[in-house]
Amino acid sequence: RPGSRRPLPPAREIQEEELRRFVSRVAALLQGPELGPEAVDCLQRLHLTVAATKYPRKLDGKFVELLQTVLCSSKCPEQIQVLCAAILREMSPCNDLILSCDEIQDTKLLSLVSSVLLAQGNKKAEVSAVGQRIVKVLERRLPEGQSAQYLLPVLSNVISLSPESLTEEQTNVVSRKMADWLRYASIQQGVAQPSGGFFSNPRTRQPGPVTEVDGAVATDFFTVLSVGQYYTQDQWLNVQAFSMLRNWLLSYGGKGLKTPNSDDKSGMDRSVMSVVSTTSTSSRLLPPKERLREKAFEYCQRLIEQSNRRPLKKDDGDLQKACLIEAVTIMDIICKQDSSYMYRAASFLKILHGRICGDATYARALLPIAQFFLNHSKMAAVDSDAIYKHLFTDIPAQLFHNPSLAFEFVQFCKDNSQLFTETSSIFRQSFPNLFKFLAWNSPPLISEFVDLLPFLLDAGTAIEIFHLLLDLPCLTAALDIQLRSTALPTSERAASDPAVKPATCLEAFRHPLYKSMFQYLLRTKSAPEDAPERLIPLRQLLGSLASSPRVVQCAETVPVLLELFFRVVAEFADGPLINQLVVLLLQRSDQLYEIPAFKDDVYRVLSSQLVMLCKLHPALIVELSKEILEFSGTVSNIQNKEAIFTHVVWAIGEYMSVSYDKRCTVEQINRFFETLEAMLFEITQLRPLASTSSYAPRAISVLMATLTKLAARSQDLIPRVSMFLSKMRTFVQSPAVTSVYCEEDLEEILIRATELMNLLKMPSVAQFVFTPPVDVASTRFQREVNDSLPFALRIVTHLLEPAPGCMPG
């Protein structure tokens, strides 16, 4: 009695015992004399229960067997069969499966049973068995009331799962069928199925012809873009055949391409033959795969022609664009498999590009067109630079904010990066435009740009890309302003008064003072001759957007790309380029977008990469002595850019040596020494308590070590360093200092000062440790000495002073 049954709880909350009771109830219904609405309802709830959980549900083996029996029963209602198949698919892989498709004649049932078998994971060669059976049924003439339209989705799954399941003979069978389905579907509309109601008219009107999307009567063959109120079986097969055509051609279209006469005819000869083949010979005489290619090419041409019609419904317009993309992609595949189609396709697609390139709604269709010309322009002797130029210039600039297009565009660039770098300079020149996609869609596109960046980098683009990476969050803010400005009414877009300072970023976008800065930041192609310093006022202006979530997200991607940038540049950079990068690294550390976390991350990356650049080209310390002295002699850099400052000072101590550069002189060593000595004095001199500043203990330690290294190479400086180091005890014990430094840091500073001073007591040892001879400067032995330097210092200290830390005041 329905009223006595307790309702089931939500599907996710059903426990195993309750599920068993419910399954017993469903089993009783399935074994009853009539399968009515209650059985449908219970099967729907059971399907939801086994599907709505991440844990596999277990059903009794006998019940699984019952589901299979009901599924294959000829007396079972179709809705019940569909639900049984759905439950069995959810239970896959299933050990209790006894289904077989070998003897099934009904195409609907064969489709359902095949879907269950394909869900098993091919443990018992189910995919091959299903594929064989589907082709066998398609091969013969189907009985009245049966349709192949239920089998094509299954065949499509077979191709995706295991294309090798079909033999050459079987693929020929299907290729013949597909050619006919594509080309010879009825151009008359289908007939509405009679409802059987009281008012149904036994004499129905003759169906009219199918129409085009603009309402005109179709005068050519039926395609997926043909419109009708009802469709015939062969029209449905036409649509299904097109939906699986690309996959079919990729899987089977490229095999056995050679014809008996293919070796003695040139590509151009075959092209001419292909053009006249439809009139001079019957296409039915062609081998199945070649005939399918011919019909598929004609179908794609027809679709492209149909896409030029103005649709009456918006949905038809969307379908037009989707079919256009698919048609161009299939044409590309056909031309790869048979070059005789290439000349027709190239001229056809050139015209198509001219028609749609000015319409932003067709932007996605430009990608497969560009792909076609990338693949074939060389053989077709077609100049396709205009196509690439439009693609890389207009699309990113106008549609960077379209997330799906952004992903497809960047994926297209990534997939073809090697081809582009070999065939066209436009790709690398357009990197400022490409980075707009990343600036606006940072998290989803970061992995694509990690793959793409190495192909954009060379000696000519490295400097400009370095600036662009550092300005990426600023670019995000500028794109935001650009979008908002575009959305303004035309009346509000007038240029601002040059005499009045803009109050907002939006006003500044149109202000003559900032206009050229925005134009440079939003440029569409490389401009290496322009000076990036012009952006300094713009970075300050855009500071109001620094907390924008989109800008912050973009800023978080910069360190990853910066590290990759330096890794790639290290592979081709020469001395002059490395010097240029180091100078810019020091300059740009003062010119970053004001996001504190972003600046810290960038400083961390730049400091570590500075070390790498110095290792690649140690002579830069001598060659850039003016710039490095200026940077290391600025006290504010210790507090604001401690990571970079510390690594610069370390590099001076490591590479300011004749071992690395013969041009290194005593005068240069003394100049660096005096600058760093003044810095150490500045940050360690004792001041009144109120004005004592705290500096990073690491910076103090590195300054002491570098001064010691320089003194070891110019030994007249040893007394000055020793005296300075001897005063460190007074420094660390001063109340003004102990109030701003922690005890552990002060102890570490004192220990390092003691170790360095003790080492200087043995000048020859210090000189060997800090200034290796030229012939061993890069030997394994010397590298090991440098790697174990702290240990060596402690050994020397232990030898000279048994009590560590004891030093004269």
C-alpha cells in the first residue's frame, strides 16, 4: 500500500541496509506482471542512489542479473530498458555481467546493451566485440522500423576508445555509408508522427522542402545547417555522420592513401584531376576512403557557404559559427591526407578569411583558418602573413577579456610555437599582445604561458619581455581602465583638458599627459626602441588599482615567469646581454608596481637570478663597476631591497678578483672596499637609542665577509678590516643595539666577526681561501674550499683561540 511506505532519505545518506531493502522492493516490481509508473519511479530513485556518491555502491548479484534480463526483454517498455542500462553503467565494471551484443537485432536495444559493455573498461575485449557487431548490423539492410541513428553514437565511442578494433574492410564499409549519409540525405522535411488522438487527421499534408537558416528554400543537399520542422531518419544520420567525421578521418582517413597512379603525378596534376573528377568520372568508382574525403570536402564547402546567410534565430547563428570551425578543421585534415584538395581549400579559405576577419563574433573561426595556412601555405605557395598579422594584432587587443577565446588562442599558439618561430616573425613581434591574455586571465593560463614563453624569447626580445613581466600587474590595471573607458557613452569619451590634472585613472586614460604611456603599455607589437622609463608616472597613477583581485592574481604569476625567463635566457645570453640585464635588474628594483607582496617576491627572484648571471659572466663586476658601486653604496637599498643588496655585495666579494677578470686592479678593489666600508660603518655606528635602526643581520655578515675577501686580495687593507672587526664586540653589546636586535642575531654577527678576524691573522691562508690562483679558480678543489668556507673559518678560529668568542676589546 503506497501510503504505508516510508519515504527514502536523500540518495547520499542511504545506508547499505536500507539500500538492500529498497533493492528487494525494486526486484519485486521488476518481476511483477506489469512494469508501470511505480517501477519507473523506483528505478529512477535507484539510479540516483548509485550515481550520487563518490563511493561505489554494491548491488546483489541476482539483482544485477535481473536488471540484465529486464533490459533484454522484448516486452519491456523502452523507459524501463533505458533506466536498467543506466544503473548497470553506474555499477561498471561489473563482475556479474552476462550481457552480449552478438545476437541482438533491434538497434535501440543494441545501442543500450553496447553502452553497458563499453563502460566495462575493455577487460574482456568488449570494445572490439561491440565495434564488430555495430559494423555488421550497419552492413546489411535494416528491417522496417529499425534505424542506424541509434548505432552511430556507439560507433563513435568505439573509435574514441579503441580505433584499432575495426579492420580495414570494416572501415571501408562505414566510409561508404558515411559518404552517402553526408551527401544524399533527403531535402524534404520529415513528417510529424501522428499522436493517435481523437482529432488526429489521417490525411497529413505532404512535407515541404527544408530551408536555409535565413528561411530560403534549400536548393542544394542537406547539411547540419539545413532547417526543417521535422527530420527524416536519413537527415538524422547526416547530422550524426558529420558530428563523428573529424574523429573518423583522423582514425582511418589517412591509411592506404596511394592510388595505382599516384606515384607518377605531381600534386598540381592531382589537384587538377580532383577539380574535374566530379564531372568526368563517377565518384562511386573511387575507393571508399577517397570517396568519403570527396563528399566530406563538398559538405564542408557547403557549410561554409551556408555560414554566410543571415540566420532568423540567434541559436542558428551560434550553430553556424560552430559548424564553420568544424568545417575548416575537417578541410585541414583532408588536405593533410590528400594534398590534391589543398589548392581549392586555400583559395576558398582565403576568401572566407576576408569575409569574417572584420567580425569579432567570428574570432574563434580565425584560429582553424590560421592553422590551415600554417600547415599548408608553404606547399600552396600562399603568402599568409596578412592572416597571421590580423590574428595576432586585432584579436588579443579586442578580445583579451573573453576567457574561452583566450584559452583557445593561447593553446593554439602553444601547439604551433615551433612552426611559428620557423615560418613567421609576426609571432615573436606580437608578444606584448599575447601577454594581455595572461594579464587578464592569469590563473587559468599560467601553465600555458610557462610552455609558451621559451618560444617568445631570443636575444632581440629578452630585454623587452623582462620589462613586460615586471609590468604585468600594471598591464592588468591598464586593461581594466581600457575596458571601462570603452563602455562609457560616446559623449563622455572626449579628450580631457591638458591643463587640468586628471582626478581618476579613467580620466587619465584620455588625458594627453598619460595617453602615450597607456598606448605604450597597451601596444600590440614589440617596440624595443621605446624607453620603458616613461611608465614611471603611470605606475604611480594606477596605484589605486593595486588591491584589485584581478591585479593581485596577476602579480602572483610574475615570480614563476621571471624564474623561467632567466633559465631560458641563460641558454643563449652573451656577455653584453647579461650586462644589460644586470643593469636593468638594479634599475627596475626601484620601479615596481606598488604591491608589497609582489615586490618582496620579485626581489627574492631577482636576487637569486643575479647570482646566476654573475656565475655565467663573472667579468660583469668589473665591467659594471660604476652601476654596482652606485647600488651598493646606497644605504636605503639595505632596508628596502635587502635580498638584492646582499647578493650584490656577495657577488662583489666573490668575483672582484683577478682570478675571474685580468682587468681587475688594486685601485678597483680599493674603490669597492671604501664604498662597502662606508656602508658597514653607516649601519653599525652607535647612535642615540631613539634613532638606532635595525638592519638585516645577514647584510651585516655579508658586508663583513666581502670586506675581508677584498682585503685578502689587497693586503694593505687588512689592518683597516681587522680594526673594524675588532670593534664589533662594542657594537653588539651596546644597549642601543641590543634593544633592536635579537640575542641570536647579535651572537651570530660576533662569531662571524671573530672568525674573519682570525683568518686575517694568517694573510697567506686568507689569500688562498678568498683569492684562488688563476689555474685553480674553477677547479673542484677550490669549489669545495668555497663550499666549506664556514667550516674552514671555525677551524682557524679554534686553532688561534681555544675559547670561541673571546676577542680583545
